[in-house]
Amino acid sequence: MVVDGEMESNVTEPESFWDYLQEMDPVWTTTVLLVPFVVVLTAGFFYLYGVIAGLLSKTSVRNKVVVITDALSGLGKECAGLFHKGGARLILCGKSWEKLEELVDDLANASDPTVTFPPKLVLLDFGDMDSMPEAIAEILECYGCLDILIFNSSMKVKAPAQTVSLEMDKLLMDNNYFGPVTLAKGVLPSMISRRSGHLLLVNSIQGKIAVPFRTAYAASKHAVQAFFDCLRAEVEEYGISVSTINHTFISRSASEASQSSRSIWSLLYTKKPLGVSPDEAATEIVKTLNNKRKEVVIAPSLPKVAIYARSFFPNVFFAVMAAGVNNAAAAEKI
């Protein structure tokens, strides 16, 4: 009984949460009470921002004249569908008139004709530089002006430098550099006179870093990246925006089968097994147009680190590239 009495004398009633707060330092009490409030407020802010951004993305292109240089690619079709439903006045470009007409039929069947505009079509082939003046004239004649020009055309070649002919090098430069540059120069006077417009270049991440066995391709991507970076500063005073989006690679479709690579440097241009899907890239394009961001890189951490390593630790970067080539050569011998 004595033991029980001693045990009962040591029992204390638990303090309530508010009693505990009163005994705490006032600063700590304020912090404890404010942290949940700040967390909820911040979450609510980001939620509202997402809702507003989503609404703006649907109306940002309404009545705008939008040109897509390669409307027949996976990304081009995705952008065409997105902007068409958003009420844009589309000018769809491509190399095949029949396929462009098929795309227009698909867009018409998937949208409400009372709130959309029938797209206009223009044959455009950056590989045929002699046809560029006529194509530029047709684009400007469609609506007399344009608000947004999306450069998403591209030609790729992967091979050792010594095996690529000079003719192929020239063709790559025409498609990836001279073609886009010629079109940009052709529409700039119209944009400058209206003091508005947005040029958006969809470029490979190899416009910033070079990967082996893509010498001419990387050269063309570096060239066009530099052109638009310079142009951005030149036309800013006229109210014209210039944006670049660098991606690892864009898959043709969500179901495109991937090919595994055993080289080290392949990690620098692989985001995930299927690359960047067209709908992901199109969504990023809409965000970039809305926010007028100057530069966007769609890539995982490793390629982004490689970009900085190329600038600050070039010898390390070159060593990794060389190791990748050696690894690929060894794999072929197995």
C-alpha cells in the first residue's frame, strides 16, 4: 500500500496544448501558429496560379496569327491541334500538300467550327532555298501579318565526320540554319512595323553542347542558336520577343519504341525511354509564349550539368565525350 501511495504521488496530469503554448517563449508560440497558416496560404496561392495560368493558356492565342514551320511532325500536329482549339488563326507549313490537307480535315473534325478559324496552308521546304522567297510572300499574304512564328523544323544525321559528304553538310545547314534564318529575316520587317511579334525556336540541346558522331548536326544547331540569341537583343526595342527551347529529343509519338544505347554520352540526350513527348513539348511552348521566357531547357539533370561543365570544366567535359566514343567502339567489337 505504501508503494502504491508513492506511485500515485508521482503522477501528474498532462498539460493541454494551449497550456503548453502559454509556457513557451512568445516568439516560438508565434512561429508554431504561423507556420501552418503560411503553408496553407502558399498552397492556395500556387493552386490559384495554376488555375489562372491554365485559363490564360487557352485564351493567349485566340485571334493570333500563328505560323508552324513543320505542321506535319509529331510536335507540329500537337501544336496545331492545341492552337486551333484555342482560336488561333493558323498558317500550317509543310513539304506535302496532301498531308497538310489531311491535317486540316483532322483539325476540323476535332473542333467546333463556330469558335475556330480554318487553317491556311503553305508549302515550305527549308531544303529548297530557291523556293523561300515565294513561301515567305505566301505566309505574309495569308493575313497580312503574323503574331507568332514557331520554328520546329529539323533534319538529323548521325555518322562519323569523315563519312558525311559535303553535300549532306550543306543540306543540314540549309534545313537547320539558313532556312529558319531566311524565314525570320523575311517576316521581321512586318513585325518591326507593327512593333509586336514572337519568334520561338525549338532547338536541340546540341545547340549548347556537342555530342560525338553529330558534327554537322551540332554545328547547324549551334549556328541557329547563336543567331536567335543575337537577334533577341536586336529586336527587343521593337517589342518583339525571341524564345528558344532546347530539348533532348522529341519522340514521334507516345508509343514510339526506344532503342537502347550502350554508350556513356548517350545519357546526355536521353531524358527518358521515349524522350520528350509531343504533348509535353507543346505544353512547354504554350507556357513559353505566355510568359515570354527567353530560354527554356527541357532536359533532366545530367544534360543540364553537362552544359555548365562545358563552360566551367571543359577538360572534364571533353574527357567524358572521349570516354563515350571509346566505350561505343569497344561495344561494337563485342
